Amino acid sequence: MKDFPYTESKDTRSGFGAGLHELGRTNPDVVALCADLTGSLKMDAFKKDFPERFFQVGIAEANMMGLAAGMTIGGKIPFTGTFANFSTGRVYDQIRQSIAYSGKNVKICASHAGLTLGEDGATHQILEDLGMMRMLPHMAVINPCDYNQTKAATIAIAAYEGPVYLRFGRPVVPNFTPADQKFEIGKAVMLNEGTDVSIIATGHLVWKAILAGHILAEKGISAEIINIHTIKPLDEAAILASVAKTGCVVSAEEHNRLGGLGDSIAQVLVKNRPAPQEYVAVNDSFGESGTPEQLMEKYGLSEQDIVAAAERAIARK
């Protein structure tokens, strides 16, 4: 099992802020809109250096989506910013009708996703957003794993023509991917080659999968670990190649077990190569208030949960 050393931990929302600021310097068509959460979304630097391209819309998320859709008609590339719950659940109609239906080039950037929003509780911890957004025609869905990958993804989606949902979060997590990485939309990243079980993870669960891989290695189990940062379009070839080798799979995501990465993988397998699959995800429930680590433990999203799921999947081969 490979080591993935890191020298610092950072929040992925700061990766978004850094990527957006770099786009401000390099792409004059990029504009930013925020729904009264500039500091939380780390959009301050963009606002400071490019005030003529920053639009504070206030607590009016639906209006923000309509404004963003309109700006694309004039050739702008709007990046909207608010919490994931408000970026999807509150404005689904506007996204569906004004952005996805006509394929508008809007980048919907969503922070504070999943359980790791923490103490704000169930009303803010959206666990359905990946499913909601991947079901929309034309919508790309991206969920990077650390600061560096979030920064790279933010820069990459500006060059992608069409609507994008970019998901990231508040907690500080290990920053282990290369700073100079090339982010390829729809291309999975092989982190560790293995022979006994495929662990396919996204977002904050990628680091948990790496930790699980080390525990499994100590038990003599060889885990192949893949970072799926793009939920849609999904890298089906990478999934099928891995499962052809290992014969079973674990999906790991900070999301409801319904409609997210796990179901996306299951659809690929049932059509092409049926194999035992175990889910590490929230078991169709809302969250609650607590620290991120407490919630990840309680709702079954720890490295030990991935280890147990891997052992179950292997036993079913």
C-alpha cells in the first residue's frame, strides 16, 4: 500500500477560493456571484481584486441562478457560491429550468456539503445533492478530495462548456494530491493498485479510503483505491477494469446511499460486469448536530467502516 504523505491540512472551500482568484487573473470572462456568504465560500480575494466582476446578490439564491443563466448569454462564465443545501435544494427549479434545460454555462459551486458541515445540523447537511444534480441532463457533477484537487477542479471547469456542479466542504482535511496536477473532468485517478478489492471513493472519503487501505494491507488484503472526483460523466472504463481484476467493490461517499456514487457504480456493474458491491454511505437518513469526526463515525463513514465493507465484499465473491 502506497504512502500519501502530506505536510498540511486545509479545507477544500479554500481550494475553491484560490482557484477562483487565479481564474480572476487569467480569464476576464469569469464572474462570481455570492448569496451573502463571501467569507464562508472564500470568495474574498476575488471580490477584493476584481470588484467589477463580483456580484453580491444577498440571501436570494433563486435570483442568483437566474442572473447567472442570463450572464452566460453575454459570454460570461458565472461561478455561483453558497452552501450546498442552498445551491441545490432551495433552487432546484431554477437550475432545472434556467440552467440545465438549455445547457447554460453556469458553474454552481457548493460549499459545506454533507455531514461534515457539523454543528449546523440536519437542516444544512444536505446528503442528496449529488443524486439531485447527476439526474439533470447536461449537468457535470464534480466532488474533489482535498485543497489542491479542488483548486485544480475550479480552474478546469472554467474551460468546460456547459453547466457544472462543484461540491466541496468546510472541514480541514489532509492535502495529499499534487499542487501541479492536471485535472481531467471524467477521468478517475488510480491511487493504489490492488488485487483483492476495489475501493472507489469520492470527496472527503478518499482520504478515509487511503487509511482503510493501510489497515487492510496489515491484514494481508490488497486494496485497489480509486479517486472518483467526477460523478458525472463517470469513468466507467476505470471502474470496469478495476472490478475485472479484483472481483468486488466498495463505494465510499459522504452522501445518502441512494442516488450518489454507489448507485452510479451499481448501474455500471449491472449492465456490464455484475460483482459484489458494498456501500459506505449514510443509510437513507438525515444528519444531526455534532463535530465532523463524531458524525462520520456515527453514520458509518470512518476508515474502519470501509475496512469492514471491504471484508464483506471479499466474502461475497
